[in-house]
Amino acid sequence: MPSDTRRDLPRRAADLLKCRRISPAVAADVLALEPRNAITQAVKLWGDDEEPFKNLVTSPAPDARAWRRTMGTFLRHLAPDLTGRSVYRGWYFQSRKIRKEFLESILKERFFETSRVGMSASRSLLTATSQSFVNPFGMVWEIQKPKTGRDVSEIFRRIGAKYPEQREVIFPKGSRFVLAERPRRLSLVRGGQKITVPYVVLEEI
Amino acid sequence: MATELQQLASAIRSIKKRFPAGGKRYNRIVENPYESGYLPLPKPTQKDRAAVRRVLQQRAAAKLSGR
């Protein structure tokens, strides 16, 4: 291995904010060695997928901004998953009207860009369409040919996050997608009842 | 970098205090701003529009050649 490459390998959690194109397996090794480190705990909040996480993603509080800034850097420094395997994302809207407004904008421009710190998706359609992620006002996305998604499942597993495989691929802020096909309908069963939601196919630019 | 880490460590300490573990599931509370309808989608730039056209043309060509 060339010495330059060896020098760039992260050895401590703090290095994850400096080195670039870090393999998620290497990042998992480094974080697992420092469970009390602030970076490890920041990443775990995402993998736990519970209340602190949802507050942190949206809150304008300085603490939440500090968390988002670090998570943004951490995600950008991870090497993207280039396997090209499709990933799925379920959406959970509060009303049919909000879903319609959201979808109309995408149908009009055939374009979507992540403007939050990151957008999680799952490798599994079954997981993405589960009751936790899709409600009767929801929808399902299939993202084909992902390019910028970071597969963090190994990281979540090694640091003991609660849900390592629910939202294991994260697209960093600024990832851009094209609406590749006209939306179809997808039928799902919820509590014995059939619901039908839009199934939207996107391709990453 | 050291400052960023200090800010993060301080944030993590206060976040843990303010939001104790064992909260409700994220999706049940629905705080995604897109899903709640208060975050407008970013408008595509000229470059984005060109990229959209390029991808759609590539897909159409692939579909035709696959027939």
C-alpha cells in the first residue's frame, strides 16, 4: 500500500472529520473503539432513529445545528456505495393534501434534491413499506442507480444503534434525483385493510 | 476541527439531557418537514434541468435498444 494512502487512514474518531473517502467498514472499526466519543454518539442518535434524532434533524437550536454540521461532514467523508443496487424509501404524510403538494412539485420539475442533512433509505422494499414508514397518506420511492448513498449499516451495527437495517443507506445533503417514470400505484395491507399509495421511481443524477 | 468537536461534545451532552432515551418512534411523531408540509422543495437550476433531460434521454435510448 502506498504510504500516502496509509497516512490518510483514520485511526481515531476525530480523524473521520478530516480524512476523505473512508470505507464504512473502516469507520465502523474506528467508532466501535471509541463508544464514548461525541462523534460515535452523534452517529448513534441517527441509527437509533428515535425522538432525539427527529428533533435534531429539524430543530433550529444551536445544539442541533452542531449535530447536523458534524453529521454532514461525517457523511460526506464516507465513501459512497457504488454497487448501483436500488434502495427504497417510505414516506409518511400527515394528509393526502400535503402528499399531493409534495408530489406535484416533483412531477412538474421531474427533480428532487435533498435539502436536509441526509435522507435515509432502505435496501429492503419490505422494510421501506412497513407500517412505521408508510401510512395511508404515504408513498414509496424506488431510487435506481444510487451514486451518493452511504451504506451505514455496518457502522450502526458496530456501535450498537437500535435499527441498523431500517434506514441503512443515507444520501447526503445535495443529492439530486430525476423522476424516471410516471408514478404507479402500490397496494399494501395495513391492519387487514388494503391501502394504495403512489410508487415513484427515481434515478440519481 | 478541535472547535467543531468541542461544540459537538457540548451539543451531545445537552441533547442527551433534553431528550432522554426511550422516546417515541420517529415516524409516529412525524417531524419530517417534507411530510409535515412546511419545507418547500429546492428549485432545479439550469444545470439540474440539463441533467434531468440527459438522464431521461439515456433511459429512453436504453428502453429502445432493449426492445
